[in-house]
Amino acid sequence: MFRGREEERGLLNGVLDAGAGVVLVDGAAGTGKTRLLAEAAAVAAGRGFEVVTARDELDQPFLLARLAERRPDGPLLVVLDDLHLAGPATLAALGALLPASASDAVVWLLARRRGEGADRLFSAAARRGATRIELRPLPDGVVTEPVADLKALAGTAQGLLLDRVSALSGNARHLLQVAAVLGPRFEPGDVAEMLASSIAVLLPALDEVVAAGVVAAQDDGLAFRHDLLWRLVADSVPPPVRRALHREAGEMLLRRGDSAVVAAKHLLHGAQRGDARSVDGLVTAAKALLWNAPEASAELAVRALELTDQASASLVHRTVMAVRALTAAGRLTTAHALAQEALSRQVSPEPAAKLRHCVATTTLLGARHAESLEISEALLRDPDLAPELTPWVEITRLMALLGHDRERARELAEAVVRTRQGAPDDVLATALAVLAAIARDTGRPGAALELAREAARAGTSHDLSAYPRLLFATLLAGLREFADAAAVVRRVRGGPSAVVTGEVMTAVVQARILLQAGRIEEAAAEARAALTVAEETGHDAVVAPALAVLAMVAIHTGDLPAAIEHVGRCRDDVPADRIIFSRAYYQWADVLVTYVGSGLEKAMTLLTDYPDLVSSGLFAEEPRAAGWFVRRALEAGDDGLAKAVVDRAERLAEEHPGFPAVAAAAVHARGLLDADARLLELAARDHRDLWARANAAEDLGVLLAGSPDRAESVKALESALGLYREIGASRDSARVLGRLRKLGRRRRAAPARPESGWSSLDDTERAIANLVAKGQTNRQISTQLFMSPHTVNFHLRKIFRKLAISSRVELVMRSRDDR
């Protein structure tokens, strides 16, 4: 224990006592950050925690991949130092693991140099209630004496431990050295295989190291008694021998089919330039990890490329692997540059085609649709294009056309459907999804839904069929079939792939579904997370959808400057997306924000720039938009526009009698146009989402305000106010409060629910608290309540704040006390 950090140690001990939580350590170089982490690890180990740590930024993605593979059997401390050096994909993977592990007995100890990186991760963790520790330089008198003490103690401890190891027989020492290369925990069978022996032959040496107190038996194998012992033994192996042993261990694990993550870590330490076998092992491990641990795969593939001689025949093939892994890890800029640099050299046709397709993929994800299309079509004209690559290129071309040339996209997709009907096929799934998106945008919701349903069924690959499934989810949510939409998103998120593109697309689709369902704060959290990853990784195609959701959130929570900024970026800086969401959705967001920010006249002028908006499929994609447009048209005295909106909504309802949300939108629009209170009352009852129901109730209250008996008007407005408050739409709530005041009714600006205590929890929070009290994990709760684990954790933070607690253990205890 070193002196001068009593307060920091107290904070760390408090989190270890709780058994779960996140500790953020900020400190400049030389403030003892790494020493504090080592001390915390030693204390945790003494309390029975399993301690896992990454030695450097290269080790971090492998550690995270191992943690994603398994759940901890007991209390676990994860130590990650120097996070200011971590790449965006590593930070994104860590950001996803932190909320997901809130249900487990895991303490995360995260450290960085203050102000040098990982700002968003630390800020997000702090908002979720992480413990902050800021290390400042200690006075000289406090530092110098303990440093001397530590050196003496460390020297004494090392000497004692080395004496204990030196007293062992030669066979026992050799066994320990091989075991140390395998790690602080190891299987006796692995040591026997490495030594080309058997456990029976090694039994005397195993008994000797256990009896000497160097190794202890555990349920799942053997482990060094102390981390320092393990490191001392590992360091006693000469580096060239250690590298060779790491290589042999990695090859053994790969050959046996064990965890590719663990095997890859050994290969990474064992590989060296000119060693073809070990570098080939890195590539093999990279391929095995490509889909479920892409960041680790990228580290392996890039390392293999670095160790490859420029004259090697394997150089181009290893470049292809590195580009694929970098793309999967979301490092699009690096992948694109590496592929282009390789193509500038003389490359044989087969790998050149793979590299060109990688460039087409990165440009597609970067929203450069025309460039992606040009590359894809050139590849498909090549008669020697490899059969296994052809479907990938066809899918890329279809998606690029969808964003660039709708008419050609429709023609090509129809041709694909005519010629490929039959067995499930990813190209067929993409073609059906393209036709579904076009049907959505041209106001044919029934056709769009059926095409998307068929597309979701036709896909075979989790990654290649992610878009068809996500499009299906957006169409279901547009028609307000929220449970079905959530189930589709759960299936996508529950798949085996961890590719960054799929994760960020899923997050933005989930954000809009949450917004449509009236879960506005959760929607904002998902959209911000998607936007952060998209901006950090170059996924420009996802930026516009995330900004559109955030603009809608901002306008309803009264943050007009943010809404204007988000819409401005959609309009000017980011190409309008027509793949994930329709162009009509962005146009409606633009008109809505312009109305709030600049008034009716400018909004109506802007509407003339979007002549096809009313005749598009907007009122099936966003049923509440019909009422909004009639309201604005009547306000502007434009009866022609109001009638056009009503005609369009009623025609959609007539053509699609099986869609209640569309029917309610038509009733709402007609009720506004005809000033028919009965129809508005029906709309307020029949709308399938809280937003539209609140809008209809407010419209009914406004209409009835001119009647002699204003009681019904007050009743309708109070109903609208309750719904807006439930959603969290503070701006809309304020508007309705103003209407009530004009009618002589005074309502409190804040809900009557207390700000703290059990009675302050809303229905969702109470449901989550009850499930936590029953021992459910975040993932189990997310399945029951149709929300992502990220959303469950968002609600948990609110519960902790309202109950003035900081852990699940305290929540369980408070729940029992309450009962």
C-alpha cells in the first residue's frame, strides 16, 4: 500500500464492496495512475475477485472479445489502462459492454491520461453513475519516502518468491514456465500437450508446485497463487523461447478448435517477421474472429501484414484480409486507404477484385453511392469475377443504386426477383428490400410491408440480410406494430455478428422506433450512441438518420437550437438518406423545425420546395404527420393543401383497410378539416401511438374551446397533457398548459409524482426494479419488456438516481425492505 492516496483507495474499496460498478481514473503522466490500478488489482484478488487486465492498447480488443464470449462465474475486476490510446472500435466495443455488464458482478477500472482521449466513453460512463477519481501530483515529501519503501518491499517480495520457485526440481520449474506462457490460469492437459507428455507423467511435478504454494487448484483448472508469481515465472523464460512457446500454444488451440480469441493472443505474442507459420496462424485466427470480434480480427490481420515481407507472395492476400477486418471493425478510412494503396501496385486479378469490392463497400457506407455503383458495375462486367464474390458485389450494386438512381434500382431489383425466386438467397433478399423501400416511398405501405416480410425471410447470412430485416422493422413501426418491430430488432441484435456497420444501423433504427413509441429519452440515448460511432468510424450513411431522430427529439423537448443544427446538417452536410429512412421523413423534419423556428410563412414556403411530400408515403410511415399538415394548412388559410392532405390520407386508408394506424390518421385529418368533434374523439381513441393520440386529444380540446360548455375542452386538453408528459414532450406539454390557462384551469408544470422514493418510479421503472429484485439480468429484462439492454440500463440509472442508490445489490435490498 503506498501512501498519500487514502481518499482514492476509499472510493475503490467502496466499489469493490458493492461488487459491481465502474471506476474512471483520470491522471497526468507520473501521478501514480498505473500504480494505483495495480494496488486495486491486488486488493481485489485478495477478496476473491478474478482479475483480468490488458497490458497495452493492443491487448484491449482481445480482452474485450474474451469478456464478450463468456459470463463471469464469480466477482470479476476488469482493469484497462491507457484508454486514451484505444481506437474508436475498441471504445465502441467497451461502451457496449459496460451497460450490458451492469447485471453481473463486474467492477470496471478504466484509466486514461486526462484530456488525451476516450472523452465520450468517460462522459457516458459518468452520466450512468460511474465513480470518478482524478489523480493530482502528491507533495514531494509524501512521494519520496514511500517510493523507497516500495522498492525495498518489492525487492524483498521478488526475492522470496524467486527463492520459492528456485527450490523446485528442474521438471517442476519447466512445467511452471510452460504454464506461465499459457497464462495466470491454465489447464493441466494443455501443459501436458505442450510438453508432449501426459498428465500421468507430469503428476509428480504438478504435486510439487501445488505443495510449494506456487500454484493452487481451482474448479476449472490450476492458477498461480499470485499475479506477481506468474509474471516472475513468465519473465524467467528467455524472450525467443517465450515467443516460440506462444506460437505453439496458439497453434495448439486453433488446431483443437478452442477459443480463437485466446489462440490469437498467443499468436500475436509469438509471431515474428519471416516466420511464415506463425503469421499464417495470425491470419487464420483473424478469419475465425472476423464476424464476432472484428476489432480483434483487425489487430491480428494488420499485425500479420506488418510482419509480411514486401516481396512475399502472401502480401496481397494478407492485405485483403486486413482490409476486410478493418471494414468489419468500422475503421472505414483506414480500410479504404489500405485497399487503394494496394491497388496502386501490380495485383493479380482475383485479389484485386476483392480489394475493389472493399473500396465499393467503404464508399457505400460513406454515402458515396455513385462511386460505389461505378466500382460495382465495373466488377460485374469482369468475366473472371470469382463466383463466391459475385453475390457480395451484386448486393453492393443494388444498395448503391437505391441511394443513387431509384428507377434503375427498381428495374434491376425486379429482374433479380424474376430470375432468382426459389430457395433463400441474400441477393434476392436485398432485391426484395429495395422494392420494399421504393414502395414505402411511393405510398404503397401494404406492398412495402409484404415485400419486406418476404425479404426478411429470404436472407441467409446475418450480415448480408441485416438491411432487409431492419427495413422490415421500420415499416412495422411506421404502422405502429411496435411489438413486432421490437421482435425483429431483437433478432438482428441477437445474431452472431458484431460487425460495426450492423450495430450502428440497428441502433439508429431502434432509436426511431423508440421515438415513435413515445419513449423519447431512450430514443435520444440510442440516436446519440449511433451518431457517435458513425462519426468516429466514417459511417456517413448513418449520420443523417441519427440526426433526424435527434432533431425530432429536440423539437419536442424545446431545444430549438439543437433541432435547427441537426436539420441543417441533414440538409447541407450529409447526403439525404433514402435507404434506412425515406426522403419524405427528412423533409417533414425540415418543415416541422422550420415552422417552430421561423414561423408558418417560411414553413409553407419550404413546403413548395418539396412538391411530392404530401403525395409520398409519409402518412403511412408517420401517421401523425397527416394531422400536422392539415393543422398548418388551415392555419395558413390554404384550403387546397388541407384538402389534398385529407384526400391522400383517406385514399391510403381505403387502399389499406387492414392498417388501423393509417385509418386513424385519415379520421384525424378529416376531423380537423371538417371541424368534426366526433371524428377527433374517434382519432384520439383509435390512434396506435401516444404521440398521435395526444395530438388528436389536443385538437379536440382546441375545437371544443369555442363551445359554451368548456368542460369537455378542458377534459380533452388534460388528456393530451397527460400523454405529452408520459412521453416527455416538454414543449408540447407547455403549449397545452397555456391553452388550459386561457380556459381558466391552472395545472402544475410538473407531474404530481414525487421526485424521489419508490412512488417516484413510473410503470416501466417499477417493472424493471421488480425484475432486478427477482435476479433477472439486463438481457433477460430486455427480452421480457421488448427493449434493448442499453435501454434497460438507461432506466436503471434513473431508478438509482430516484432511490439515491448506486448498485443492483442496494436495489434488491431496498425492494425487500419496501415489501
